[in-house]
Amino acid sequence: MGTEAAILLLFVVASAVAVVARRLSIPYTVALVLAGLTLGALQLMQAPALTRDMLFLIFLPGLIFEAAFHIRFDDLWRDRAAVLGLAIPGVILTIAATALLLVSASKGMQLLPHGPTLALGWPLAVLFGAAVAATDPIAVTALFERLGAPPRLTLLIKGESLLNDGTAIVFFGLVMALIGGTHTTGGQLTVEFLRVVGGGLAVGGIVGLLIAQALQRIDDAMVAITLTTVAAYGSFLVADQMGFSGVMSTVTAGLICGNYGLRHGLSPSLRVAANTFWEYLGFALNSLVFLLMGFEIRLDDLWAAWPLILLAYLAVTLARALVVAITSGALAWTPARIPARWALVLSWGGLRGALSMVLVLSLPADLPQRETLVNLVFGVVLLSIFVQGLSMTPLARRLGLLGRRETMAAYEVARASLQLAADVLVEISHLRDSGFMDAQALDAVEADFRRRMGEANARLQALDLDPELRYREELTQLRRRMLQFEKSRAVETWRRGMIGIEAYRQLMADIDARLLELESGSVSEAEIPVKETENTGEGTAPSPRQ
């Protein structure tokens, strides 16, 4: 089977898996890996190998740009302390803690009667820690967005993943250089890290600003989408060719294009077109990469090394919990504090993915114990996806972090029922004043709608929405109402002959695009009123919101 036919078939498989996963209420990405594992184990089809070039030149730029493109910079900046703490010091601490726990535990298990005979030295353990330092929480964020988790929690997970991908790749290269003797001192490693990361930020900033400026001067959806594609892949390739971090470059370009270029440069209709394209591309790339991950894993090899894999998985999980605990503890008395329930979700939501697998596959073939390292990383990735990915929904529900979308839908229905009942009562009053309807009949109907009004009001009280949810819903409803009013006035203006058909079509397209954007959830964290202090049950520190 040729590569083209294989990719086409993978898309067919991904579509079928998406339908099944939704019906079974399991994370889509987990189902994709399972499908890839099954197809690969049964040898039902041949899939392209997931190589470093494929991930870095095709998948990673698109996925990184899509995630950054949809993040509001104001929200990310507001939580910069937590995101940067998890992404930079957190990666360093993850590498160190994972290596320490793995070396200590492997030596201890050798003392057991049937323990593993292979000791893990420091070089191998540090390389392993660097390979698994990056998180890949797409299964978690997709779940949170679908079920309505707190937006700030989703932002923390997304923001950390965006930045720690870049820092993890840089640190992995530095660890390889340290083992190979290229950089021998801490000062040299620090300078190299700053050079690679800083250069990537600079290249991404330049590319992003150039594309954003161009977006402000065009009014064509196809050209706008093409330019954002150039920004995504061009920023990565240019930075990579210059020896800088391609991931950091693409993150920067995505943030600039998605905020400065998209929201301030494009018309609403073009924003909808660009958003739709990048949402689809993100779905397509994620579908392929998770399927290919399943094909890459060989269960026989992993089963032979299961004691070490289990040991490595426990070390990674404990190291992640330690990193989150230290970060949340450091921010406990600041406005950026992380509630205890969120810290638990952040710890358990640190899944590993394709990046870890590709990094370990890029190791030199003559590296001592390379196969052991490959099996450890692949096993940890598989366990994190299935164990943590499948248990995240029950955990988040148990902690009361999901169900916001269902709550907001119930709130909308109750509010609408209340308003409709009030409108009916006004109409009954008019009919009563006219004297054309039987008073007894009107009394019976009025009693019925007053009862419905009371039931709707009781449902509203029972929901007990927190202030943030209530404000978001009120703001969204007000904007929707004003846009519908604007739309009706535009129709009236055209019918009166005050504008021509072309102007009318442009006005309607603009209003419809803003309505679509509103329904996709456009309330920024910056628009939520901030209380000076907030008692949330998680502590008494100042908190902007939960």
C-alpha cells in the first residue's frame, strides 16, 4: 500500500473512531491510540513510520500554531507566573526528579529476589527524564472544552503544554550535548539555552508581526488562511534552520497572528473562516499523529520490560505531582494561586505523547541501552494515555470541575422560560383590558403561566450559579440580543431603500460572523470582574477567579 493510500485510509479510520468514541464517551485521542495499536498488532494495514522529520516538519508546527492561535494573550499573560513556572523550572525539576526517583528505585528493586537485573545509571535516567518532560494534554483539553471545565484551568493546561514542548526539546538537546561532552559547564548550558529559546522567540516575533501586518491589509479569506499557514510553518522552519527553537518561534507567531492579526486585523467573516480552517487542521493532524503513535508501539517489547516500565511510570507521575505541588505552593499567596482541586487535575493531566516518542527515537543507534530507553518511554506514554486519559473524566467530575456547559444550558432554558411566561402574562393583561375574552378563561390561563413562571424561577435558584458563570451568561445573552437587534434594523434599513443590496449583504455577513464568533465562546478572562478576595474553600489567598 502506498503512502497516499495509507494516509487516506487513516483518515477513514479516524472518522469512524471519532463517532465510536463520542458514543462510548471516551476521549477521542485515547480511542485513536487503541485503534492504531489494534491495526498494527493485527497487521491489517501498513502505516508510515512516525519519524522526527514527519513530526517536526508536518505535525508539530501546525499543532503548536493552532493551539497558540486560539489563546487570548491577555489571559495567558495574566497567568504567566503559573504557566512559566510549570513550563521552565517545572521541566528542569521534572527531569531531575524523574531521574533521581528512577535511579533510586531501580537500585532498590535489584535487591528483590525477582527484581529487574538491569541498573539504570544517571546518564540514561536523565535522558529518559528529558524525553518525557513535555506534556501532551490534548485528550484532557478536548474533554474539558466539550464538557465545560473552568476556562482558566483549561488555559493553564494549554499554556503549559505550548511552552514546555519547546523547553523540553531544548533541554533534551542540551542533555545529549552534555553526555557527548559538547557543553561541559552549567554556564555553557545556560548560555546555549538562552540562545536557542531567545532566538526562537525573536524569529517568531518577526514572522508573526510581518504576517499580522499583511492580514490587516487584505480582505480575502483564502489569502488570509494561506498567510497564517506560512506563519505556522515558515516560523518553525526559519528558526530551526538558524539553530533556534522552532517550537518557541511558532508559539510566538501563533500568539501574534491570533491576537494582533486575527482579532484586530480581520473582519468577523474572515476571522470565522480562519478559525474554522485551523480547528479542522488541528483535528486532522491530531487524528493522524495519535493513530501513528499506536502503530509505533510494539506490545511484545513493552511486556518484556514491564517491571522497569511500571517503575518509570511511577517515577514520572510522582515527579509531575512534585512539580505541580511546588509551583502551586509558590503561588499560594499571590493572585495567580492554583486551587488544590486544580493542582490535582494538573498533576494527573500531565499525559505524555508523540513528542516523547519521537525524541527517544532520534537517539543515536549506537547509544548504550538505547532499546531500553525506547521501551521505557513508549511504555510510559502508553500508560499515561490509557490510565490517566480514561480516568480524567471521573476525577474531574468527582472534584466538581465539569458540567459547566450543562449548567449554562439549563440556565439559558430557565431564563428563557421565565421571560416567555412574563411575555404571556403581559399579553393576557392586554386581552383582559380589551374585554373581548372571557374573564374566567383568562384567569385559568394566567394561573397556568404564573405556575410555569414560578417553576422557572425555582430552577434558576436551584442552579446557584457562581458569579463568574452568571456574568459570562449575562454578557453572552446581552451581546446576542444586541446583535439580533442590529440584524433586524439592517433588514428594516434595506427594506426602506436606504442601502443597496451589496451593502445589505456585507452588513448581514458581518453580523452573522459576529454571532457565530459569539456562540463559539468569545468572553475573555479579562472581561470577568475580579474580586479583591474570594473564599473558595481552597484557601483565603487573593484569587482572580476559579
